[in-house]
Amino acid sequence: MKLKILGSAAAEGWPGLFCECATCAEARRLGGRNIRRRTAYLLDESLLVDFGPDAYWQSVEFGVDLLKVDDILFTHSHADHLNPLELSWRRKGYSQVERTLRVHGNAHVLGRIRRETATPDEKLRLTMQELHSGATFAVGPWTVTAFAAQHASPEEDALNYALHKDGRTIFVGNDTGWWPDSSWEQATPFRFDLAILECTYGMLNPDARSHHLGVASTVAFRDELRRRGCLGDASRVIVNHFSHNGGANHDALREWFAPHGLEVAYDGLEIEL
Ligand SMILES: [Zn+2]
Ligand SMILES: [Zn+2]
Ligand SMILES: [Zn+2]
């Protein structure tokens, strides 16, 4: 099974569109792995996790064949992870679409898609499955378990996912914050072959735990997964979902995380399990 990182930035992208900070200036100068699109993933060829404002660019740049994608799994409704407008082009008169696309997400995600496309699901050829934390469900060939994140508004059930197929389990943990006890307990029986963790605040707020993590709390999150047996010696842990406000470009993040045994994501990184 394969996972491709299509984007590795938080809300504004990196460099931020209008940002005048030194980190963004450096990213514009250096290019390469310092250019980060909004966070999303492709698993094998048929499952996308999140579909944000960079989806068009990502599909072209990384050869995502959207005609082979059967399912989109959304983590939560924030604008860097969900851009309903692009789904509205599935309508008759804009595109010729016969294939049904299955969309899975919490009530806020489905609500935003329905409100902002203002089009009945069947006219978009979408089927929508509402997800809840604590539950396990099928997404195409994948068995997916949802964990409650400590992220988003209290009314929204922001989700992190364990995805299991062919004897392998991937954890997608962007926008976790520091988990509530219920999620730690729910995760304890799992063993992740690959875990993707978030580090939105980078060096700006190293110990952040509310809504997002920083460099030190990301390592602490990994340590807690390890303590509970969720990570083995062969498990890979990759850090993702970075904000330019964190103040460290790719090489500085890599230098910080390498001694801790964590890898730093970049757009286009492909992992084969
Ligand atoms: Zn985000
Ligand atoms: Zn900036
Ligand atoms: Zn978010």
C-alpha cells in the first residue's frame, strides 16, 4: 500500500500568500521542500484524505487521477482541509460525470458541502456518509477507525483516523491537538506501521497542546503512542501540517526532529508499506 503526501502546510500554505515574515521570504528564495501546499494525502490510487484549496494544483503536480478516486475521507471542516466549491464542478453543465464519489466526514463537513454547493447529492453524484468519533466503518477496501481530536470548535467532532488494509495500519493524525483521554484509550490496542503527526506551531510554541502541537509536544505525542504500544521498532513516524508562523523551514525542522527519530514531511513524499 502507498501513501503520498500531497500537502504539508497548515491554513495559509507556505509561503503564506501575502505573508511578509522572514520564514516565508526564505521559503520563496529556497523553493523545493520549503514550498508546502495545504495538507492532504492520497492512499493507493483510490482514496483521498481531505480535499482543500490546493486540490487542483495537487492533482496536476502529483499525477492524482481523480477518475480513479472512489472515496474522500475528511478530517474536519476547516477551510484548509475542505473546499466544497471544487465539488460543485461535478454538476451537469460544468463536467461530464457518471461515476459516483463517496464522501465521508463529520456532520460539519457534510453540512458545509451541502450548503456551499447548494446542489442535491445525486446531482453531484456524491454519496455522503456521516462519521463519528469512536466508530469503525468501511471506506472502500479500508477499515477506518475515527478518534476524537482536540481541535476545532466544541460542537464539531474533528477526527483523526487509523486506516487498515492488507495487514497494515496507517494513522493520519493531522490537527490532533493533545488528545482527550478517551482517544488515548481507544488507540491503545492499535499498532501503527506508519503514523503521521502534526506540528502546526513548530518552534513558535514548542509545547503547545491546545488545538495543535509544537515541536516538543509532537515528540511527546509520539512518546505517548509508543508507551501505549501503538508504535513498534519498525514503525515510521512522519511529522506534517506545518505553519510558517512556526519559524523553521524544512532543513531546520529536519535537524530538530532527526535526533528524536521523526521524519519531516514534504509535498510529494511517497511512502510504500
Ligand atoms: Zn489544518
Ligand atoms: Zn510567513
Ligand atoms: Zn483545523
